Amino acid sequence: MSRLGQLGGRLYRGEVSYDFVGRQRRWYTISGAILIIAIVALFVRGLDFSVDFKGGAVFQFSAPAATQTQISDTVAHSGVSGAVVQQLTGKLGHQSWQVQTDSLTSQQTQQVENALISQVGAKDMSTTFVGASWGGQITTKAVQALITFLVVIVLYLSIAFEWKMAVAAFIALIHDLVIATGVYALTGFQVSPATVIGLLTILGYSLYDTVVVFDKVRENTAGLLGGARSTYSQAANLALNQTLVRSINTSLIALLPVAAILFVGGGLLGAGELKDLSLVLFVGMLSGTYSSIFIATPVLADMKEREPQYRALAKRVSVRAAGGRAAKRAAAKVGNRPAAATAQASAPDDEAGDAGAEYADDAAPPASELTATASRVPAGRGTPGAARPGPRQQPRRSGGSARHRPAGKKKRR
């Protein structure tokens, strides 16, 4: 956990960064493939709606010694086809069963009840009828609730942030909605009122994570047009990295109890409203976390980068980056200059060391020349990497005492 905390700190400070926004084509391709599979499953297999939506009859009873296959065969032999058999409780409790059929007449209902009692030992039989009109009303209410939810969310984001953020969040929500319904079509799970409740819940969860990321994006992009340090995409990508660990931790903590309900509770307690609710929550939370990171922010960055002011900002950042690279290349060239160039650069200093040699057989050079020569020698000696000149030769004088004077000192007169 400490390493994860350190990684979160490094991501927040920008020391470590993953280019989510720059790789948006990869995420779009992955999401596109998943959406195509989900849409094909919806059109080919369709959704299995419960009797609450389409109407029908529901038989609930207890039969400890019965199996699902035995109950299905019994209902089919009684003259009713297409029945859906679900186990309501499992090993921890009494084995209870639920059989859902289409709308039946009173005679058909009596035949099914008698067959179940006589052949599988059904006890505590209860029969519920749901009319087609009631199912239609439930379907209409569910669609209205979904549309109202999406409209309110778009209005809120448009007011709190801006309309482009609202559009990006709406695209992410549709992405999650299609994936969740596609999973139900692929697995054959029934769509019940609990499924609709779970669907609205996961849409809210997905939106919550997206709003957190967008709030950080707004903070990072405030005053961005006044400089040339980063583009909108770069600032948005930094916001994603800064909230990445938080999103992962929140999703994992939320998925653990939902996974327990889905796999442990569903396996021990059998199918029912609880399993329908947990499946849509599990799938929706996964897709919601994915869309808030890989879909919503890249879509927002794509739309913002098309604005003229952010195009101009991108050009300024590009020019500044090019200038920085040119300066680094120039510095690298200076640091890697060949030895010949270094020797040539230090040649004036070497010449300074031998400046007095030309006066070997003559009188001492003028004072001005001695001063100029002396001033050039320390500069040559202090130059890093330059060839170090030898001791400067003094002009030879005719007097004997001149040969024994220390170098660099003048004879006092």
C-alpha cells in the first residue's frame, strides 16, 4: 500500500505520467469493438424481460428434492412452453423455486399447479398474475426515468462546468449503458425492475467519477491560454494521472461487496432480485471506471483542441518545445567539441606563454607589450580543458646578474 501511495504522489506531482489522452485512438478502437459486440447481441439475442415488463404468471413453491431440469420438463409436459425456472434459495436454506410463464388461462394455470404438486412434490404453492397492461406501464416508467436522469445530468454539467464537458460525460454514459445491456443480452439474464434500479445506480456512479476528473481538468486548465507551457490535452492528461489512483481505489472498494453479492450470494442463495441487481452493478462499475478514464476526458480534449484559441496555444507550445530542443542540441555540440577545435581555441593562450621568446637576443620588450602578455597568460591557464602553457621565458640580458634573477621579476634600477 505504501508503494501505491508513493505512486499516487508521483503521479500527482507529474514525476510519472501515462499518456491516456495521446493514445485516444487505441481506447476508441477497444470501446468500438466492445460496443459492436454488445449491439449485435442486442439485435440477435435480444433482452429477456421478466413478467413485470411483459406480463404473465409466476409460480413460487418449495421442492427440496427437485432439480431445475425436472421442473422445466414437468411444466412443458403440462402444455406450457417457454417457462423460465429459477432457484430462489440454495444450500443454506430451503430450496425454493420460481417458474415464470407467459399469460395463461385459468385452465392452463390449474394444469401447471397440479403437475408441479404431483410430479415434483411442490409445497406452499403461490401463483401471481401480471397483466400485459401493467407490464407496459412498468416499461414506460423505466424509460421515462432513464431519459429524465440523462437530461438532468446534461443540464447540471452544462451549468456547473461547460457544455462540452456535458457532451463528453453524456457519451461516456451512453457507452456504459450499451455495454451493460449488451452483457445482459449475452448472458441471458432477465431484465427486471431491480435491473433498472441498478442501471440508474451505475450511471450515477460513472458520472460521479467523471465529474471528479473534470473538476481536476478545469483546475489544471485555468489560465492556460495566458502562457505556452502545455496544451489542453497535456493539462487534461495530467489531471487524469493525478486522479488515477483515487479512481482505482474507489472502484475496487465499491466492486468488492458487489462481487460478493454476485458470486457468493448468487451461488448460495440462487437467482432472484438480488442477483439481477448485483450483475448490473458489477458490469456498470467496471465500464464506468473505464469510460471516465479512457473515454470522457479524451473526448473532451479532442473537442477543446478544435477551438481556435487552443490551436494557437498548441502552436506556441510546439515552437517553445522546438526552441528548447535546439538549445539542448547546441549545448550538446559544445560539450562534444573535437580535440582539434579545443586546441585551436586554446592557441591564443599558448601563444601568450611564448610571447617573450621573440625578444631573446634583443633588449627587453616595451612595458605595454609585457603587460598585455601577462594579462593573457592567467586567462589561458584558467580555461577548463585548455592546454596548460609552460613557464614563461624571460628575455636574456647581457649582465651576469640578470642570469641569476628569478623568473618574472624585473631588475630594480
